Amino acid sequence: MQNTSIKIENTTVHASAGSGKTYLLVSRIIQLLLNGTEPGCILAITFTRKAAAEMQERLLQRLFELASAEPHQLENLLCALGADTDAATMEQARRLYEQLLNTEFPVSTTTFHAFCQDLLRRFPLEADVPAGFELMEHTGSLQDEAWEALMAEAASAPKSELAKALQQLFEKLTLFNTRQALMSFVQQRSDWWAYNQGEDDVLGFAGQRLAEQLAIRPGEDPLQDFFNEPQTLDDCRRYLDYLLRRKLKTNEKLARQLEKGLDDRVNLPQRYQTIRLTFLTLKGEIRKQKPSAAMDKAYGAEGTADFLALHQACADRVIATDEQLAAQQTWYVTMAWYRAGYHLLAHYQRIKQEQRLLDFGDLEWKTYQLLTRSENASWVQYKLDNRIKHLLIDEFQD
């Protein structure tokens, strides 16, 4: 009984947890070994050390199973792998276990970070990392030191943009939450670097992109736009006339609010809030105004339609202004986070560089830069190609 060997090139397997992805990956390694691939040319990468050790253990277990199986069992195992079952293949399958134990360069099962660390140690100059760097797995003390440096920088220049950004964050988030948010910035710094890659003014670029996403023009005041629109004030005055024509306590209250909102002697924020509460509830919902016989009696049918149209139009303008104000606030707070995070990250990276330290985030980013962006990327890729012929990745989403 013979089966035709299955040749697998680049393949991605999507499956839920526990469905056998790791089993399939180990099967692929065994297929490669059966096809004569040198063990040292195979690299399998997963997310945790435990998973890497488990993968190595599974591989040895299954090779031992091939080595010790009865002939009919071995034939079934090879069939399950999609391999030939001729005498030569069966004999080779029995030798794989011993071969792997005695080879100088075994199949490598490792983690993403261990792979990155090994690569950077081999090419420190090309990767722009300190030769003989140390990996720091627990960075709490470094983050504390960077935070103290950030506070000292802001205190030394209380009128600086950094100090203003921190003050804004403290007022919006509290001290504790500000620190948490900025430490999150440091932890996600690879995203920040990738986002601003190649830009000279990273804060200016980030601010411009954010403004485009929020559809705002930083520096412009939505309240000025609201009150400078003649149609808005005309509609509010007409709406006020309708309120005064129908003598209801609710209308009288709303009319007083609207009159204050139309009084140009009052500052804009107060004027806007009184107009806002004329058309919206405290929850931000449009106040209900429904047609009725009493409304028709007071305004006439056409007047009722006009009144309700004005109510909806003014409410829509208020909602649009609310959205613009919220977007502006989001922009200012986010830019404060960008600016303070940018300075905190600079201190964090400086402290590590002075102590010749890298952390997991550095391993990832420096490896990415080395393989794709550095002047020596092609040469490094060539060196890797000479050593690694087959790359298998487990838990790719991590």
C-alpha cells in the first residue's frame, strides 16, 4: 500500500482553540524530516516558553512512537501523515527519533521574543542595539524612573507645552489615571513608532491625522461657528416668538432660557448652554414637541408645522455643535496624551540605553526594523535564508 507524498508550501491554518493546530504543525515538522530536511533548518515559533517546550516534547513523543511502532501501526501512522509507506520510508521513520537526539543542530522550537533576541545578538551593529545587551523582563522600576524624570522635566519648565499637557491630563483623568494612560503609551510604543515612521515632526503629523479623523479644524471654536451663523439665530428668534404666543408654564420657562441665549451680553458658553437646554434634555435627547389640537389652535396648522420644523432644525444644529465640541475636546486631550507620552517614552528609552537594556517591546521593534527597514536588511535576510529553510509559526494571532 502506497500513498503519494503531499507537498505543502506556504500554508495558513485558521481554527479554534483545541482543534489540533499544534498537532498539525508537529505533523508538518515530521513530514519535512521524512522528506530529508536537516533538523537544524527547521524553525518553529510560538508565543510562550511553555508552548515551545510542549511542542518539542510532542515532536519527540511522536518520533518515538514511529520508532517503536509495529509494522502495521507504523504504516497507519505514515498514512495519517500523508507520507509514503514503502520500506525505505518506514525505515527512515524509525531512525528519526535517534537522529534528532544525536544531531548537532536539532529542530528549533522557540518563542517570538527568543528568536528576536537571538537575531539581535547576532547582528547588534546592523540592528543599532548595544552589543551584549541584557533583556529586562520586569520593567516596573524603569517605568518609575522614567516617570520621575518626566515630572522633573515638567517642574523645571512650568509654562512649557509638556507642563500644560500634563496639567490638562491631570484635570481630565486624575493623577493616577494619567500615569496609567501614559504607561500604556510606553507599552504600546511600537504602534506609535510605526504610525509616525519617517516623519520629522511626529507630534505635528499625529495631530494632523487625528484632526482629519475627527473632521475638525483645531483652533476653531464651534461656539463661534454656532453664533456666527445668521440662520441659527434667526430660527431661534422665530422659535421664541412661537413659545411666547402659547401661554404654558413649560413654554415660559423655555422662553426665558432662549432669551438668555440670545442676549449677546452673556458669554458664549452660557448662551450656548441655555439654548442647548431649550431644545435638548439634560440627557442630550431632543425635547418632545408633538402636534396637537391645542397647538393648532394657538398657531394654526401651518404655524404648527413651522414650529415643529424649527424645533427639529435648531435641535439638529445643537447636536451637531455638541459633536464638534466633543471632537475638539477629544483632540486636545489626545494631543496632551501624545505629547506627554512622547516625552515619557524618550526618558524611558534613554534610561534603558544608558544601562544597555532592552525589553520585549524593543526586541520586537528592533527585529522588525532590522529585517525590513535597515540598510543591511537584504544581507540579514540572506544570512537567515542560509540557515532557516522552513519556518512554522504557532498561535500566529499573538
